Amino acid sequence: MFKNQVSKVLYGGDYNPEQWPRDIWDEDMRLFELAGIDIATLNVFSWALNQPDESTYNFEWLDEMMDLLHKNDIKVCLGTGTAAHPAWMAKKYPDVLTVDFEGRKKRYGRRHNSCPNSPTYRQFASKMARKLAERYKDHPALLLWHVNNEYGVQCYCDNCQEAFQDWLREKYGTLENVNQAWNTRFWGHTFYDWDQIVLPNLLSEHLSATNPNMTAFQGISLDYYRFNSDSLLDCYKLERDAIKTVIPEAIVTTNFQSNGTYKPLDYFKWAKELDIIALDLYPTNDMPMSHTAMRLDLMRGLKDGKSFMLMESCPSQLNWKAQNPLKRPGITKLWSYQALSRGADTIMYFQLRRSIGAFEKFHGALIDHAGHEHTRVFRECAELGHELQVLGDQFLGAQVESKTAILFDWDNWWAMEFSSGPTVDLNYLNEVQKYYDAFYHQNIPVDFVSVESDFSQYDVIIAPVLYMVKEGLDSKLEAYVNEGGTFVTTFFSGIVNENDLVTTGGYPGKLRKLLGIWVEEMDALFPDQLNRMKMKTERGSFKSAYECELLCDLIHSEGADIHAVYGEEFYADMPVLTSNQFGKGKAWYVGSSPDSNFLKDFAKHLCEHHHIHPILNTPENVEVSRRVKGDKAFLFLLNHNDQSVTVELKKAPYYEALNGVEVSGTVELDSKQAVILTSSI
């Protein structure tokens, strides 16, 4: 992506020199050199400083900082600064202010407070991006562009309502089509004019301030989410296009928030418009490492396996949780290598120097309030910086290879959790995570794919809770399985189309022929209620029985083989696990939410059938990932344990990437240690 402009994994982060007096800048350069910093993100929240009024632009401070960074061999990721509009804009043009879910007009403050459909905001934001591009298009420090920051506002103002109506006209063409898509004859909601359509919030279709998913009309709420995601994406594209009009070859991105699983924005759709994916990742001390691994793999999947940027992470403690413990020794390096192992080509922090006031003054940073290099955090970060310099470009741009994939879809996520029934306990991310974990804990790599991806490169595709089956997806899956692929889906799948209208004729709708089953009913279990999956035959690594929870589909086979039945309730001995031979391949259905023991055994069974093997067999909590570049493989061994472990290697000559020392037989990993081994393919 960066062509020949970089020769190593980039190391740096967000830098806010405008918050500090000029004499601090030179000291920062000294400290950056000690830490191995070679990229800094500037100007993320400097709109008010750069444009003190409607007609005045002041970039002198930014000129000086750009020059200073270049003098010190540090590349710049240049922000457009448009994530927080200036106070003068809010006062003179109140249309830039948002209206919240409860219908309250917000006042100036915070950030992400700009209406994405405000003509004023769009005009000034794109103009600012163009001004910056014109000023710095030839600056030698400039490497890439960072538009806005962590897009994510949802607005319910009049501008958005009119824009929503226009969006619906373009999508549906006629009101008749809208009424049909939303099933508006329910509760007498038929629309006869476009301006009768109001935004779905707490003042209209939504039923609860504490549960924003609870909506009377799922169709309109689903379309609002799509519209809002598109509106924010349009804002990004306006700034991106303003930059590329001046610099056609510019590399432009924005940073994805909430560890990559931010629900309101369809990141698969956004990824098409970004030159490179950029992720903000903030795991907590108590977060399972499989959760961060899944989100890293999802980012890699957004652009069909291409490497991505870790745009923000924290070198020390967070500040926005109820409790914000310190990162324990070694964790910053360990988690950084985890990101690199799964496709990241940068390690960047928020922030490089700790702020002295306001909301983020206690958010961790490379340079603490002490202001010098004699801190534990600085020493650990500098050690990582040195290692990245030694590693150079060895695995820069290397790919992760996988024969298994999980189908992930934002539309499906939105629609499923808007559903009023069968249980409020159904959580899309939780179900996806459970299946991901089954492969993660066996060191079997997993890609993430969208409904538009090429399925043919995978032996196994899993689609947990595929509630929504979009037009053409059923035939695409049938073709995939017919050619020898293995497809797995679960309870509450094949229920609705892309408009959230139920596919009549029996569940799982358009997947019924592929799966060879009919689901007659769905039983929702109470939180403390369990059922059992009794295996009909003990095959391979399967045990005789497993626990299941949440939902239980009452299944009738229509040609599918029955591998397990329920152990409890009036539907005891009805199928819960089936497979259907379809052409050269097989389609599996898991009718409940099983325990982790079943999923681990099930994943192993699926992989053995396709001769998919773990990268390595390791002790518990030792994570293994593999990237490939040319004729070389890079093996990342990550010990998440509090004690040292021994890992047995496969029969191949390995070499430590940091020092070239040959390793064979076994490798010892200290607590929280990461080791990178190279081998020939």
C-alpha cells in the first residue's frame, strides 16, 4: 500500500503538539528517536485552531510541525480535523448540531457532534480537506491522510429526515414499494406521501429508551441504520474526493472504532471506499485474547485479506472504563505482536504525549506526565520500537492463509437484534465469537467474508445465526456446497429477506433445500435453562452429549442426516444437529447454541474432513498465527500465560526473526513473551 515509501512496520501514533508550548516540541523529537517512532498522526482535532472564523485559515503551527517531523525522519499521517466543528460554526449555523435518539437538539460540545446531512458541515469539511491538500501536497513528510476520526454519530434532525426520504426514493422508487417492504398495513401505517415518513426514534417507532433495539417497525429502523451508515460514508467520500482532486495518488483512510465491531456502520461497505483499513483497538485486561484476535481477523477480511493499519492502541492504561488498571509488564509488546501476526503493518498509539487537561488527561501515552524517558511504559515501548527496526520489512505486506471463513453481515446483525422475539438474549457478536473461538483455541486460522466475497477459496464457511438471507445468497451458497464446500449455519437462520420480511413456507426459508430440514418452531430458553445434545453415534472426537442453551429449533429432517437429538423437553429426541449432502459438499445445521466443548469438537471434525490442520499444537493460552510472504513463512508464538511454557515445533528448520538463531525441536516462551520464527515454505 505504501509502495516504496516505508521499509519497516510503521511505529508511532496520535500526536497533539498544538496542546503544548513550542519548547516541548524539540524534547518530543528527542524522545521519539529514543523510542523508535517513525510516524505521527497530526491535526485530528484542530479545526477550531486552523479556522478561527468562517473566512480565516491559520496553518502556521502545522507548517512548522510538518517540517520538524520531516527533519527528524518521521512520516505524517495527516488528519483533516473535521471530527469536531468549531464553536463559531455551531453558533452561526445551528443546522450542524445533531438531534439525539430521544429528539433533543444538542448544543455545542463534545466531539462527533456534527449532523452528517447538514449542508453547512459538508461544505466546510470538504473545503477544509481541500485546503490542507493544496497546502501539503508536496510536503516530503506526508505519507497518508486520516479523514475525520472514528465516525459514528446518529442524528434525527429535520435535515436527516429529508435526506432519509430522498434516500428511500432512490432505493425503492415508489411509495408502494416502501409500504410493501416495511409491511406498513400492520398497525395501519400505510404512507401516501414521502413527507409523511418520519425518522424511527423514541418519538416515533421505538419503544424503549433503555433498549434502542426495541422497535415497532423493524423495516424502517433497519433502513435508517443503512441510511445513517451511508450518510456518514458520504461525508467521508466528500473529504476523500477533495483530497484526491488535488493529490490523485493520495492514500486516504479513516479509523474504525469500537475494536472494529462498531454496530451502526457497515464496515464491509465502507471498506470499498478506503485505500487501507485502519483500526482503533482498545482491549481491556479482562478481555479474552480470542476477542481481539477475532476483530483483527475481521479487519483483514474487510479488504479480502489485505494487511491493515493498527491506527490507535494504548501503551498503558485506558481512562473511560469504570476501573482502568495498568497494563501489566510485557502486555503492550505482546498485544502489538498479536496485531502484527494477524495482518497489521503498523503499530500506532493514542497518544504519544499525555494531555494535561480534559477528558483524556489520564489516558495512557508513550510520554507520561513526568515528561521523560525514565518510566516503565516508555522503556517497554522503546524496546518494541527497537525490535521493529531490527525486523525491518521482513513480513511487511505478508498474507495470512486460511481455508476456513466466517460469514459476517452488518445488515443481518441489525435486523436480527431489531427483531421482537424470540429472545432478547440473542446477541449476534456472541454467537459469532463462540464459533470463532472453536478454531482460535486450536490454532486454525479463520478469515471473515461478506455475502459478496468469493467463497470458492474456502473449504469451510460458517454463518452463525444467518437470520437474513439476501437476494441471491441462497443460490450462491448452493453453488458453493455443490462444488464440494462445507457450509454451516445455525438456529434462527433463513428467516427473513433483506427487508426483514419473513420468507413464508417454513423455516429456514430459502436455505431449506440446501439444509434438507424444516424447522417447525423455536423454543426460547430462560437464562438459567439448559438442554442437551445427545450424539446419535460417537464419531471421531465427539462425546456422547453436550449442553445447549438460548434457543432450540424443533427440526424435521427432509433428507438430512441426524447426528444429534435433544435430551430434554417435549421435543426430546427431535434433531438438533443435521447435515445434508448437496452435490459434492455438505450443509450442516446446528439447531441450538451449544457449549464450547461441542464447538471445539465440531470444528475439529470439520477440519479433519478437509485435511485442515492446526498451525501448531500448543499449550493452553499460547496463540499461534502465521503470515506468508514469497517463499517465507513467519510464525508468531504468543504466550498469554502468567508462566513460561514449552512449545513443540514441527519438523522444519526455524530461525528467530530478530537474531537469525536457528531453533529446532522446542521453543521456550517466558510469561507474556512473543517470538517470531521464520521458515521456508
